[in-house]
Amino acid sequence: MRASPADYEFIEAYDLVHALSLLSSEEGWRPIAGGTDLMVLFNSGVLTYKRILSVRKIPELTQISSTQDAVRVGSSATYAAIQGAEILVNEFPLLCQAAGWTGSVANQNRGTLGGNIANGSPAADSPPALLVYDAELELISSRGTRRIAYADFHLGYKKMNLAADELLYAIHLPRTNRRLRHYARKVGSRRAQAISKVCFHGAIQMDGDSIRDVRLAFGSVAPYPLRCRNVEQFLSGQRPTASLIEAARQKLSEDISPIDDIRSTASYRSHVSQNLLADFLEQLL
Ligand SMILES: Cc1cc2nc3c(=O)[nH]c(=O)nc-3n(C[C@H](O)[C@H](O)[C@H](O)COP(=O)(O)OP(=O)(O)OC[C@H]3O[C@@H](n4cnc5c(N)ncnc54)[C@H](O)[C@@H]3O)c2cc1C
């Protein structure tokens, strides 16, 4: 360990009001939920915040609930809770699949969806599922609440539309009775405990033999997780054929911009992304 706990102040918020008042003070508190990202930074001696505020047990942040129109997932809901929520299993299977991919069982018991989002990693596994489902984020501070489309949350590499005094409060998933075909693949160095080299989630609705609605989202191929709007627009209304799929593969370069890094290369990521897209679309032939 290259950091000493004695150099840090760590407290647990009594409740939401307490958490928001500390975050809005000038004292420099930063939230921690499961700690599965933050404690890695701590352990490496690169955690710059000295005042850590646990929001993990605030009830409003842990609950999963639903209305007729949407499912609300509190930001501190763990991956284990997500996989155990019947409504998410039935209606948002991609999110549950991503939750099941994340780290080990220990990570899934501790790590949270909000932490995954706010950590801002382009390689995180749940964001592409949230993008496919047109998720909205609810942010809260002592100034009030605001809602934004998750697609507008990431502004650049590790740059997010989240102020220092704001907490990610909840993730809202619009419910739909449309029959979507789902697809999800994570490609890493091994099946478990691997950070993605490429992560892909897709959903599609057919209208007869034509594509009516298609949503495609990738992780690890750009500075932040993204929807492939160009390919989606290109495929919309088309009848799936082998030549259409080949053209979609080529068009993908208009949406993604993979790089070389310690986990993979740009050319591998580009090739695998095309293959995953084709694998998904070939199921429609
Ligand atoms: C061994 C290991 C394996 C892993 N495998 C995977 C994997 O396969 N896929 C994957 O995607 N991730 C993986 N991770 C990363 C991590 O587990 C996830 O990103 C997890 O979701 C982080 O959630 P957390 O609650 O632990 O976040 P924390 O570590 O508590 O916080 C992460 C960041 O989010 C901020 N934050 C937390 N809650 C809030 C909030 N409510 N509002 C505002 N900011 C907040 C914190 O300030 C911090 O900046 C792995 C990590 C480890 C250690």
C-alpha cells in the first residue's frame, strides 16, 4: 500500500441532507459508494481527495423502484441488487448482463451502478446498456435536482456533466412494450475479472422484414461510451441482407475512434467491433 489511511478523513453520511451539505461546503469532500474504483486509487497512492464521504447506505440511493413509465435505479444499487431485481431482468436484460460481467462476485456485492457511471471510464461495462435503453440521470445537490439524458453526461475522457457538489442520485430507464431483440458481448483477455477491450450492446425492433428501431452502443472504442448514431441511421428502415451488413461494418468507423493502450490496439478493437456488429445483425438474416 502506497497511501496511509491516517492521511485521509473518512466519514459516513447520516442521510442525504447531510451528504449534500458536506458536498456543497468548501471542505473538499468527495463521495465514495462501493469503493471498488476509488480504493484502487487509494491503494496506488494517487487518490488526490483527502476527505471521503460514504453515500453507500443512504436509503434513497439504494432503492430500485418502478412506475408505469420507468424503472428508477438508485445510484448506490449494487450489481448484485440489479441482477436480483426481477423487473430489470425481464425488461432491461442488457443491464443485468453487464452487471454479471463486472469483476468478481465480491465486486458485484460492493460495486454500484452510480460508481461505474461517475468513474467515467470508457471501458466500463454498464454504460453501453444504459445508452441502448435511453437512460436518464437524476443529479442532486443542495441547489436542487436536474435530469439529463445519459447520452449527454460524458463530455470527454473522464470529463462529465457533474458538478463537484452534485451526487448522481438515480438512473431512470424508460419502460417500453416494444419487442426488442437484445445482444451483448464483452471481449476481454479472459472470461472473468477482465476489463473490456471492446464491449458492445445492441437492441433492435423489426417491422415485418425491415429494421424499425436499432440501438447500438460500444465501450472501450472512444474517449467515453457512445451510441453509434451514424450506423443506426444507416440501418433504420432497411431490410437486413449480407451486403447491408458489410456496408454497416464499414460505416462503423464514422462512429468509433479506438486507440492503442495497455489492454489492446486500435486495429484489434476496430476489427472486433465490426465483427460484433455483424454477429448481431446476422441473427436477422
Ligand atoms: C478487481 C476489479 C474488477 C473490476 N471489473 C470491472 C468490470 O469488469 N467492468 C467494469 O465496468 N468495472 C469493473 N471494475 C470497476 C468498478 O468495480 C466499477 O466501476 C464499479 O461500478 C464502481 O462502483 P463503486 O460503487 O465501487 O464506485 P466507487 O469506487 O465508490 O466510486 C467511483 C467514482 O464514482 C464516484 N461516485 C460514486 N458514487 C457517486 C454518486 N452517487 N454520485 C457522484 N459520484 C459518485 C466516486 O467519487 C468515484 O469518483 C472492477 C474493479 C475492480 C477492483
